[in-house]
Amino acid sequence: MSLHVNPLMYLNLGGEMLYVIQHRLSAQKIEERKTIQVLDDITASFLNPKILSTVFQQSPLINLSSLRATLEAISLSSIMKLGQSSMNKLFDLMMMMFKYQLIACTGPREVILATLNHVDALRDMVTQTSAHECITLVHRMIVDVYGELSHDEIWQARNECLIALASINVRVSILLRLGLQNEDTTFNILPQNYDEKFEERRCEVGSNKLLESNQKGYNLGSFKLFGDRVTLLGKNIYSPNYVKAAKNRQLPKNRERSLKDRGTRAELGMLARQLGTEEATASRPFSLDLFDDQETIEIDDNRNEGEGEEKGTETPGRVDADHKAKLDYISADLEGEEKLYKKMNLLQLLDEAE
């Protein structure tokens, strides 16, 4: 059991949450002043020292419901407010994106580089000097903590993240469009310019500390504050630059056609459901204040059964009661009465922006 899973879960899921919020505020043409306020407020809450100190404590993986309670409170710490249905879809999207990144990682180093990509993106989102200083501190904490772990230890933490996300099976439209996902919610792992080849070299490097490993001949990315991470994982998938980089990847000829066809079929299937020409369950379509059709996600038909089983068979060993209590307490702090006056429904915010 790894004691270093929680920072990976918190930082990567939180990073994905901010990507979605930033993208939708831009797409809805929310005025710049309000966009800056929302991103600054949410990032400040996300980087709250009380939360970070708790998250970075060595502890078994907390359950997703406790982590979600904290991230929900963070997402509502500004003038933006989401309904419960919107929040559910937001978290499905966040967790599925992180799940894809974990599966696509070619080794432990890439897991940490992807996390740093999320942290790097925060710096471009916020305007406050204090937030920039905190981001620098978080970067240092990540490198200090995980740099002292072996490749095998980091890979174990990655595997435990995947176990926690195993029941999350959701179709994500942007992954389908890029050929990164199939209709059955499985992923297509495409070739990229980063390949750590960890499984091939595990016997050689597995016991080496991350910062001590010497892997000449591999394009491994930088852990420096403003270094080139090389990998696309952890970058903002909603950014046009990400889409360009993804399309520039060279695919094997025998896979390129099949992946293109899969993506096309997925898009046609989603269009049919949106037009009402294919029978769909009541849980499939949804409308969000924060999203439009581009970010529509659909819950896999088998997911509810899996979730029901998970609730009845949750492993007690992974739930640290004291750790959960601390995060729940922090979550309550962030929802304090002094911030209630700042909250308004996003629908009102959109009306004012028009």
C-alpha cells in the first residue's frame, strides 16, 4: 500500500477541474473581469496551505467521496455555482481524463511530469503574486517528495490511483473526437514523442530513486520549475495547441484507419442521440450551465451496477478515518458563511455577460 497517492489524486483531478472551468468560461464569453475572479478564487482555494499540508501527509488513499467533498467546496469558492447534476458530470469528466492519463503513462517519471503539467498550467491561469509563489512551492514539494521515491514506488502509487478510478466508465466527447477513446469507454493509447519504456527496463531502474536515475538516450522531460515536460499528458486537452500536437503524432498505418473510423462512429452515435434518432436512457443526455455539447459526457450503461457493488464492498484499509475527517473539516471551512454573499448561480452570471 502506497502512502504517496493523495497528492497525485488531488493535484491532477483539481488541475482537470480548472481546465474545464477555464474552457467553459471562455466558450461562454464570460467577461474577462469575472473570469479572472473565478479562476483566481478557485485556484487560491485549491492551493490552501491547510489542504496541501493534509494532502501531502503520508497516508493511505482516502476514498473518492471525501476527496470530492473538498474539491466541490473549492469549485464553489467563487461567484460561480453548480447544481448537483452539473457537479456529478464535472467529476465524471475530471476522473475519466485523469484515468486516461494514468493508463497512457509510459513510466513513473511521466506520472510526475503529467502532474507538473497540471501545476504549470495554474501559473498561466492566475494573476495574483501570492498564488504564483504558492505554485512554485507546490512544484518544489512534488519534486522533493517523489524525487526520493523509487520508480517502483511511484508506479505502485499510480496503480492505486487506477484501482480507485476503476468503476468510472464514461464516454468523453473530446477523447472520442481525438481517437483516444472507444464507444465502450476503453482507451486508445496512441504513440507520442515521449516513451519511458518502463516496463521493458523495470528490472534495471525499478529500485532507483526518481532523481538518481540515469537513462541516457531517452527524451524524459525536465523537473525544473520552467522546464520542458515533453509529455502531453497533464496538459490542457481543451487547448487548440494540444489538439494540434495530438494530430501531429505519427500513427502506425495499420491503426490509423481503424482509430479514425472508431472516432467517426462515436461522433455519429452521439449525434444520433442528441437528435433523438437513437433511443437513449434518461441518464444519458444532460444540460449544464457550465458546459455545452462539446463537453457532453455519457455514463456507461453498466456503471450504475458497478457503483452499487463498490459501495457494498469498499475496502476499509484504504479509508483513513482521521485523514478523511481533516479533509471534511477543511471542506466545511471553505464553505463558511462569510463567502456565501459571493455566490451566484452561473446562469445569472451568463445573463449579465450577454
